[in-house]
Amino acid sequence: MTVFLYLRVSSEEQAKHGYSLDAQAEALNSFCERNNHTIVGIYRDEGISGRKPYTKRPAMMQLLADLETVKPQMILFTKLDRWFRNIKEYYKVQDILDRNKVDWKAINEEYDTSTASGRLYVNIKLSIAQDEADRTGERIKDIHSQLIAQGKTLGGGTPVGYKVENKHIVFGDDIHIVTEAIDHYRLHQSAYATVQFLNDRYNLNMTHTKLKTLFRNPLLKGEYHGNPNFCEALITPDEWNALQDLVDRNIKRASPKRAYLFSGMIRCPVCGRKMSGCASQTSKLYRCVYHNYGRCTMAHSVSEKKIEKWMLENIEEDFKVNVTMKPKVKKDDPQKYRDQLKRLNKIYILGNISEADYQRQASDLQKKIAEMSKNAPLKTQNFASNWKELYAELDDEHRRSFWHNLVTEISVDQYLQPFRIVY
């Protein structure tokens, strides 16, 4: 008989009972040797609770994905609670096993799911396992609540300006950085200016997102998970609320999202990294953001209008020389990838693949399809005689799509003058 082995343990169970994955593997291997079973797959979920949905258990998802291709006759585990501690999730997976005509067996327990009484017994055992997991979760929550009430940390990292001493969060030696950040932000009311100030003065790698996270942290007013007196407050609750209002106002008055025509296409001539789009009051620019962090010497920016003007003047002739005159290279038919995408969709609908794996594989297939279709019309025909007139009528989003479907990269020299187009 061909079998899959499934092993699972949560970190708490492993520490408390010593019921490790290795111990389960040894018991399962011995059982297979005694019964002449052939192992065709071993799946190990370590540090995963039996209450978690099966879609959140990587080894479980891989096991279900392999059912159709490997086609084992049975799945073995040591005890039912290694398989599931959740009745609802158990029956979701059982439906998949039934469709694939695969049985399961707990080698240290006896179950017979072919009878009504046997299925009732499984439900009872799962209910007990689920209740045990719920009680354990409640105990952990109670312990966490007690620690928080006592002002003790639950572990993990601390934000800028704080440290842990004797399980309590206290001010660190760099707390003055947080104070200066708040004062600077209140005075200038600009996240960009505050980030620049902190990075220049303290050589930090601060970003707008990190700054916002810092200002949103209730620890600033001494609060943590609902305990208003968890630690010493840096600012008062009223000052913290005023800071939140200021952050909210800055977000609302931020500039609307702009369509940068050549985003991701222009590389810095000094460090080789892609230049990022930014906006002044009058125009859109491209610059190397690594200059801000002292990692590149390119301090200048180039305007989008300048790049666009050069592209409009040079693209047609350059395209004729470098693209339409190249020998045609036969490409794979994108239809086979479309067919693969359809099959992947069916596998996902059946629940035989995790959402994360589905998103990753679907994204790869969609990129291949897009890449094969990319530039196809332009490589077999010349530009229309009135293409510049048509281009002038496009909005920024469609102009951006035009360039990104046609060009891969634009090279610029040390004076940020464009000189070469890569297709």
C-alpha cells in the first residue's frame, strides 16, 4: 500500500510534552515497516496549531496538492489531533479526500468512518481536541492579560527610543530622537522634511512608512493593548491625539497619485539603480533616491517633459533600425500558458492549493502571457503616419501604457541626457 505520512506539532506541545516531529516520524516509519507500506510522501507542519485553517498549514496544502499526481492509497498520522483539532476544517479536507478516494488512519487510535457510530466517535474526539485547544488559547490569553496589567512585555522588538529592562519597556538612550522627530513634525507639518531631518542628523534609514508607524504607536502616551499605564509616557494623551490628527491631515492633503510615464525605465548613470518619480510644484521629475541616504553621488534630477520630448523625436527612427530590421525570433505560443492558468484556477477552486501558492503561480503565468504578447503588433508594422497626433490626445495613464508596452529601458548619461533606447 502506498501512503503519505503527515506530522504536526505546535511549538507549545513540543516544549511541554516533548512530542516532536522526529518522534512521530519514528513511530510512523516503524508502522510502515511492520505492515509493508510504501511511503511516497512525508509532510511536516512544525509550530502549527491544529486549530488553524488547513489553508494556513503549508505541509497540509502541499499534501492535498500532491493527491492527484501521486495518488496515495492512505494518509497516516499518529493521532487524530495531529491531523485536526477543528471539526469544521476536518470536514473541508475530508471532502477533498473523498473526491480523490483516499483513506486515512491514526496508527495509535482506532476509528471506523464507514459506520454512523464510527463517524460519531470521530466527531466526539475532534470536539474534545478542539475544546482542549480552546482552553489552552484562553489560558494563554489570560497570561498575556496578566503580563500587560503588570506592565510586562510579551516579547518581540521595540520601536526607536525604547528598550526592555527586567521585562518592562523603558526609555532607551535614543529616546531624544523620538522627541526631536515629534517636535520637527509639529513645527514643519511635513513627513518628508522630518524623514530628511532624521536621516541627515542621525544617519538613520527612516522612511515615511516607518515615521507614520512610530507616530501611531500608543506607547508614546504610555499605553499598550488597552493598559493606559503600561509604561512611562513620552507625551500626554491629548498631545498624542493631536499628533494623530496632524498625521491624518497630512495624509488627506497629500498629492493625488501621479502617473509617471517612465517609472522603472530610467537607471541612474552612477549607481545603476532605477530612478524614482517625484514631483515639484510645477513638474514631474526622476531622481536617484539613494542619494538621500548617502549611497549615490547623483544629486540631480531630470524632468519628465525633457525625456518625453527626446523620446518623441527619436523613437520612430530608432525603432525602425533596432526592432523592425531584427530577424524575427519565433516565440512560444502563449496559449499553452493560458491553458496552464485555467488548470491552476480549477485546482485553486477545488481547494488543492493555498492562496499564496496560487497567487505566485498565477502571477508567473500572467507575466509569461503578457511578455509573449508584448510588442507583437509593433514588431510587424511601422508607426502610423499620424501616431504623434493620436499620442497627444492620450491622458497620462494611457501615455504611460504606450511607453511601457514599447520600451524596456532608457539610458541617460552623467548629465541625465537620454541617449539610448532599449526595447
